[in-house]
Amino acid sequence: MKLDTQDSKPIYLQIQEGLENAILAGTYAEEMQIPSTTELSRVFQINPATAGKGVNALIDEGFCYKKRGIGIFVKRGAAEMLKRKRKAAFKEMYLLPLIKEAKQLEISKEDLINWIEEADDGED
Amino acid sequence: MERIRVRDISKNYRDVKALDRVNLEFEKGKIYGLLGRNGAGKSTLLKIIAGRIKASDGQVIYDGEALLNDETSRGIYFSEPDNILPESMKVRDFCRYTSQFYPRFNLEEASRILKDFGVDEKKRLNQLSTGYFAIVRSVVALHTRADFIFLDEPTLGHDAVSRELFYDEVLRIYREEENTILLSTHLIDEISNLLEEVIFIDHGRIVLEDNMENMMASYFYLAGPADQIKEIEGSFNVVEKKIDLGFASLLVQGSDEESVLPTGIRKSRAGLQDIFIARSKKNNE
């Protein structure tokens, strides 16, 4: 994870998303401990309150839980829940901007679909 | 000490108003940024809080007391760019001297940190370059571990590497002590990730004071073709507008809610420095 101070996203959100990505990737598997606020503050050179806000968001959204006096852990089923959350946001975050730009450039729907298929073939 | 209140502080130097009815509150357990241009009144304000000079008007209240006593004065440490110590004092003696007033000062630890910064403790204060003097006084200030540490231009003359090291040290001491550390500087963007609270001062007045997250969430840029910007600008609270070569950008104050923008207009986050410059300009209009 790397923070981007030029990013339009607030730092705490970048921390939250970075941890979410690590949970999705299995870096922090279910029932594994995630870095503490102190560690995040040290590594990313940010105010601990900012790091705490990112971590608390994960707890509030039910992906992680707190073990008193020990730390924050990944909940069972968190990766699946995260996938669902990201899928729900997919249209707004990726599809709508794509369609908006395509319209501006007068790219037809057929071309767009063909290009997606071509790009996907290239990925495999 | 838990709290410092600055109440209606003014300071006049002959007919110049260095501070004009400043009201602020500092709580224990936060990192503050006191940001302003040279001559804005940052140093004057800090000197008054530290009891170094008297205000022309107003009061500073330390935990409910209007004057610094033995106990509250040990709850404060103020580090300023001017050397007020004997010039021939060695770095090591400066540490020892300071540790006499601040019992939490750990000489061994401070010595180790100074070494990390490349400071030779046997040197006299007047043999240090501007950058090294700033490192020494700022590291010493942090290691007092006082409840309220006020650092005036802590990184003056530091190179990029030692500034990075210094910011790490600020955060480390803060995490260990949960005290209040105030950084007064004009290097605004560089310290923005360290801060929890931001205070902008300009021409002796507090222009803006807010929680960092709030501040960053309440300003943003809209940029695009000038014609398109013209159409939408009426529906935003515009702090600053720039037009050049047919492009326009607006610095907008307001909540960062998703609003439907015409194609071609891009929204982006404003930096602390951008907000500060725009607010200072507005203040001078």
C-alpha cells in the first residue's frame, strides 16, 4: 500500500481501501490481525487519529473486529462481504465514468462492448 | 496540564498590530499546525503563550489559571529559532540543562536520536549551521515530553532527509506521550498528514481554524473549459477562481457530496496549501 497525497481521496479512506485490498488479496486472511493504528501511523507517517479513522471504518462496516487489549482482526467471511460491497459500487465508480467518456468521444455501444471483450482476451 | 485558552489576545508594536483579538483553545493530546506567512504573527502568539513576552491586551489561561506557575510552566516547552542560550554552550550541556527542568527527558535516548540526525554533541551551539541548530533545538524540545510542546519553525534549514526523520520523531513522541505538539511553519503541505487540527493566521488574525479532516472535506477544485465553468459557478460557494487560456478552475467551499457535473469538468481535492493561499488572498481583499 502506498499513500498518494495528490489523490482526491482523503488519507483515512486510502488507509481503509488499502486494508480492504489486502483483505481481498488474502494478505490479511480471516481471523488474522491487521496492523495497529500505531504501526500505520509510523509506516505511513500520518497522524494516529487519521489511521484510526481508517481502521474504525472497517470495524463499523463489519469487516473487522476488536479484541480488547490485543488488536484488530479480520472477521470470518470478510473477503466475501468486501467483494459484495465492491460489486455494488462497481457501476458508479467504473461503469458510469466509462460511459460518460465514451459518449463524449462518440464511441458506439457496439465498439465499447467489442473493446471490452478484446481487452479481456488480452488479460487472459 | 490539560488545556490552554487564548482569550482576546492583541499585541501592538508601536502602531503595528501584530496580533488582533486572537481566540484559540489548545487541548492536550492533539497535533496542531499553526500556519501562516512570514510576519503573520505566529511567533508573537507563541511567545505570548510561553510567557516570553506580554500581550498588549487579553489573557492566556492555563488550566484555569491566568498566570504560569511552577507546575504549568513545566507543562509547556517553547522552541524558537532565535538562540536564547549561551552561544558557547555545547549540545550535550544544552540537553543536560533542559533535562533539569523536564524530568521525563531521557539523556541517553536524546543522545541516540541526535546521533541519528548526524549531530556532534561536543559541538558548541554557535558552531552549528542553521539546519543543525534547528535539529538540535527541535529534538531537545520533543524529548522534554512536556504536555504542550510548541515548535516554531522546527525544520528551518533542514534538508529533506532530516525533515523526514524529524516528522517520524514527532509522531513517535506523540504516540508515546499523547501530548500536544504544535508545529508552526510555512511548509504547509509537507506536514499536513501529521496534523489533527489546523490554524491559519494572517496579518495577526485567525483566518481559519478547524479539524484537519473537516477542512480537507470542505474544499475542492472544479476545473474545466471556461465556458462550462461559467455555467455552473453560480451554484457553488467559490473561494477562488482562476481563468487562463480558456480553462478555468474554481476552489469551492462546501460539502464534498457527489453532484452531477457536466462532462469535461473534473473535481479534485484541494491541498492545505491551496486552501491557505486562497483564504489569505481573500482576507486581504
